[in-house]
Amino acid sequence: MRRATSFEIEHWDELVAHNPDGGHILQSRAWGEFKRRHGWQPLYWLHEHGAHQTAVLVLQRHIPGLGNLWYAPKGPGVTQVDELGEIVDTLRDTRRSFAVKVEPELPEDAATDRALAERGLVKAQRDVQITRATIIVDLTPDEDALLASFKPKTRYNIRLAGRRGVTVEPVAADEANIDAMYELMRSTQSRAAFTLRPKDYFAGYWRLHEAAGQGQMFFARRNGEILAGLYATFIGCKSWYKDGGSTKSHAEVMAPHLLQWEAMRWLRARGIRSYDLVAVPPPGSLHEGHRLYGLYRFKSGFSDTISEFVGTWDAAASRRRYQIWQAVAEPLAHQWAYRVHHDLFY
């Protein structure tokens, strides 16, 4: 395990795309440099395991009185617990942090949880990302086969939107479109009651990922009125439905369905092979009382196969300082971020 050279950092995203998991957008250089603006220092590491190499973005934040906290967002990009253990052991043994948070997209099951615990990792009190469970659409079939794989009601709604005059186009992340997109998200928040970060936060990474060739905003319009929008991110052959929103106006024309379909067509035409719809209830919590159930009802129209990952796990380098972090400092950090900055800590 070693720090990446300046040349390797310049080509970081190519390295991430060749990780065993195919890469994740939250391990990209754009994401690391974006989080630098929000109190985190990006650290770029490379780990060699057998014949392959894993690029690992670690975000570092200094916690007064405790030292440095390290966090690998949606990483490391491994597919085996053994390699994860090697990486975590190396990061923990550097003694440059009191704890390391990891959240690899390893499938959730009892055997994996036991293996992680045997490597000295502890399940975090809360998952950092809400994408522990998700629906991933396979974009490799031809368009007719892909459309045919959707549920009948979803296919009907896609065609209905087209008949009702809805059109979809990719748009630039300029000031006017950022304002419009954020208002769509605010409208959705008022109905779905989820946490919405400040507009500047979204604008920052929308612009950075667009500049890096890793992000695209889409709007669905009818008679010139914007009815729905989404922002998709992508790296290598993988893509994610990062953000989205819609108005209550003209809900009957089903603009979000056509919006998702046209975004998938756009991504597929550029060689993307999977589209992660991001955040649904885990299989054991599929009930109407779950806060993500409404999202599941919409997203499951494109595929009803849920992928569940292990979520966030912690590796303590200093047991005493980690216990203080868990019991006192982390809850205070969340409160401080929300009350002072009206934002989230991570």
C-alpha cells in the first residue's frame, strides 16, 4: 500500500475504473477534490493484491482532541473480504488516524458480516450513504429488450409521456439550470420529507463532475415547462442516478418515467453498462412505512431486483479515541454540521 504519485493522481479515474468492482463515482478524483471544499482532505492510495491494483480514495478530517478520521466513500473498490482486510490493516497501521470508515459494495450476508468482524471491523452506528440497498438496471441488452424488461405499467407510462408531449434533453449545469434543478428537488423534498443539502453543495459537484466528463443533467419538459430533472454520474462502464426531482404540476403525464428512460438511452449510447437507481429499502424492510418505499415503488418499475451491500464499517486504530468518537464526538459533529451549516457532516 502506497501513496499515489502526482502522475497517478492525474490519471486517477482510469485507475478507479479498473478497480475490481469496476469503480465508483464517490472514489473519483472529482469527488475527492469536491470534498476538499467541505473540510475533508483527499488522500490517494494504491494497493497491490496479486495481479491487480486497487485505487483507494480516503477522505481525512481532523477532529479536535482525537486526531484524524479517515473515510473511504463507497470504497475500497474490492470484491473480496481478504483484500479489504489487507487494505484496512495497512491504513489502520499507519497510525495517522484514530479510525478508518469503509463502505465497500460487498453483498450483504451473514458470512460476509462474520468475516468483516473477524478482521477487526465494527459495524458503524449509522451508514454514511443511504445507498446500502439499491436497484441496478442492466443496460447491456438492446433497447427493445431493455424496454421490454420493465414492468408493463412503467412501459405504459413511458409511452404515455411521449404521447402527451413530454420531451427530454441533456442540459448544461449552468446557473439557470442549477436553480431549476434545485427547485425541483425542493418540491420533491416537501412531499417526500428527505434531507436536502444547500444548493451550493449540489452546484459544486454537478459542475465538477460535468467538467470531468462524469456527470450530466437532464430535464423533462412539456410546452416549455420543466416538469422533472435528474443528474446522472458515471465512471468507467457504471452510472448512478445521483439526484432528481419533479413538480406536482401535470403529474398525470408521467414525465419522470420518460426522463429515466431517456437518461438510460443516453448513458447506454456512451458505453455505460449499468445504471444504479440508488436508495431503496432493503429486502427485509419492504413495507409502506419505510421512508424509501415511495422511491421503491417508482424504481422497481425498471427492475425489481434489489442489491443490498454491507454498508459502513469502522476499523479503530486507537480503541480509546474511537470509543470517545462513537459515544460523544460523532453525535456532536452531526449536530454542529446541521445547526451551524445546515448541512450533513459526511
